[in-house]
Amino acid sequence: MNQPFFSWRSAILKSGLPATTRHVLLTIACHMNDAGESCYPSIALLCSETGLSNRSVIDHIDKASKAGWLVVEQHGFRGQKWKRNEYR
């Protein structure tokens, strides 16, 4: 029986998304557990793992989000300079 997370990854591979967008999505998926629960890799880590520039990773996350493949929420604490993205 296919679980939703594995079906999602398979759907990414079969989608008409640009190759680089698929690459970024699959890299994000590597940080999710087997249940496909949300994850929090930094943009810097995604750049390192994909070999893409900061701008390119951000652009492809935005494309995937606008196409409905990814939900991105920002988390941070009031008064702190940093914030992190949660990917679902």
C-alpha cells in the first residue's frame, strides 16, 4: 500500500515541474521522516545539498509553493533576527 508521503515523492518525479524545482522538492523530502511530517532545513543547507545558489533555491521553493506542491510557513521568535521555514 502506498503511503501519502511516498505517493507525493512519486508524483513529484512524474510531474511537469521544471527539473530544478523537482530537485529542490526531493531534497526537502530527504529531511522529512517516513510519515512525511514537516521539516526545517535552512536555505543554506538546501543550497549545500543541491549545489544551487541561494536565489535559485528560494525561487524554486516559491514556484513549488505557488503550484501547490509545498506549504511554507515561517517561524521565529519576537525580537530575534533569525527565523526558520517549516516545509510541509
